[in-house]
Amino acid sequence: MVSRDLARLARVVTEELRAARGRLIRAGDRGEAVRDVQARLVRVTDGGTPDLPVDGVFDAVTKQAVRHFQRSRGLAADGIVGPETWRALTEASHGLGDRLLWHASTMMRGDDVLELQSRLNRLGFDAGQEDGMFGARTRMAVEEFQRNVGLAVDGVGGADTIAALKRLHRGHQSGGIGARARQREALRSLAGRGLVGTRILVDPVRGGVDPGRTGPGGAREVDITWQIARRLTAMLVARGAAATLTRGPVNGGTASQRARQANELDADLVVSIATNANDNPVARGAASYYFGTGAFVSEAGYELALRVQQAMVADGWTPDCGVHPVTWTLLRETRMPAVVVEPGFLTSPEDEAMLNAPDRQDRLAAALARGIAQFLAAPAEDLLAVS
């Protein structure tokens, strides 16, 4: 009976993830897809709009509700329901105890998994990065918890295990002592090692059927990120790093595919290159991003983002828009320090001209290489002191 239930739940999860891919719902749209988005926003408390009409009309009120939800989830608050926002809406519908949780071939994802990881970490059972994905480390933490409280050890987050976790909840503790210790050990292993021999995956976003954004002057994101990435890769290789590109000049994969590529290559670092955009063409500046939720951040990701951001700003990519924790798929699913850098806004004529100029691309690639080198050259005490 349990095995049939698990199989049924696995099919449901697979269908939800498949539905999330490629959806693009925005202001002005009408229909059942919009109605579905509205209903999901009403159900999640951080949607912030319990009175939102579920009428299938994507109006200004719905856009504001989407933006509020996106901000609460560490996503770009553009008011458009794309794959990342749809994924977050789907996962937000699961509360701890609503379903059985286990380590399946199609990884279970959701707010319930995130809460499970958080509770285990607070109790001292190392569930790893609090990313809302039920992987092998989370399963091992569940098994260890079950052994400690005298439950049957099956690695499944069922009713008895969830009830025991809730009874033993320690709200006063900061989460993830074990996970934090493991992160800091990984940071120590990178500190002071330098570029030589370090496996770095350089990821120019877009490609394939997705050319990305197009600037007011006609420059395409897919071309700009490729030009910067290939320059950066060549510079890193020249300095002794084992640098690899995720794609060629025209092909490309999804964020999940590129994260899997990084994990299979066992890269030490991932540096993804993108561009920003805004409805207001006056918006300009550089920003860098690393994985982080409300209670959990990648310490090494933060340190790497900080150094590449400082290097870009020093090269004239201003204003300095800072470093930010986000939950984007690439950063969430990679198992090594990873950052996304956005040197400028492709929607700004000034930034577009800089991004599309070969000499500025050379300088930017050199700045990013300096930032990466500074991160890898820093002694452990410097990195850990800032964390």
C-alpha cells in the first residue's frame, strides 16, 4: 500500500514540475492559467493578498500580488510568472505533513521539504543545505533522527516522524549547526588554493531556443553572455585553472541541466553570466547573486559574490547594486559555491553599449577573473571572519 502511495505521489510531483517548465503568464493575459496562478497566490500566506480575485484576469492587482510573492521567495520581482516563479508557487502549496516525503528518483521539492530540513538542522541532524529538495543528505538526516527517537528507520518523512519533529521543535536555535560546520570546512578547502588546477564552470546564460533579452540597440543577451564567458574562460585557463564553458555560441540548456552539468563535472566553482533588465531604461548598475533563503545562505557563495562584485565595480560597472541572496534554480541545485553576475542592464542604452563593446567585454572578463582569483587566494581566516 505504501509503495503504491509513493509511486502515485512521485507521478504527481513529476507532473507538477513538467507543468512549471516554460510557462510565461503576464499582465493582460486571461484564462485558466491566470486563474490557477491567482488561486495559488490566495492559498499561500506570503502572497499577501487573501482578497485577490480568482477571475482569470491578470490585472494590476494580480501583478502586484505576483511581485510580492516573488520578493518573499528571493526571485526577481518582475510580476511575470515564468518557470522560476511557477516552480516556487507549486512548491509553496505543500505544508509539512501534507504528504509523505522521501528520496525519490525524481527529487521531491517544496516548502514541506524546506521545513523538514530546517527542523532537522535545528535539532542537530545535518540535513544539508536548506534548499527544499529531498536529496540523499536529507534522507540520511531523517534516518538518524528516526534512530534517535526510536522510530522505524526508513528515511521517509511520514506522520510519526513529522509528529516527533514537531514535538521536539527548538525555535530558539539558529538552524543548521552541522550544515554550517560542513560549509565552513568547504570554505577552508578552497581558501588559499589559488587558480591553478581549480575546476571552474563558466556559464553564459541563454542559448538554444532562448536568446534572452534584447536591448534597445538590438544587442542580444545570448550573444553578450557568450562573448564575456569565452573571454573569461580563456583568461582563467591561461592562469592555470581548469575552466569549462556550459555551452557554445548558440546552444544552451535549462538552469537545471546546467546545474546537473556542474555537479557531474564536480566543479569547484560556478560563475554564471547574465544581464539585468527593467521597464525603466534609466535603471543601471552591476549586481551579483548567491544562494540564500530566509534562514540559510551559502557562505562560500556569498564570499565569491562579494569579490566578483567588488571587481566589477572597480572596473566601472556602476552603480553598485550589491550582492543578494536568491533562490534561483542554478544556485539552488549546484553542490558547490556558485554565483550569478549581472554587470549591467541590457534595457539601459548606456549599459547595453558597454556590454556589447569588445574592449569592455575584455576588461569585464579580466575583472571577473581577478575577483575569482582573489577569492581563491584569500586565507581561510579572512573568509571565515567575514562569514
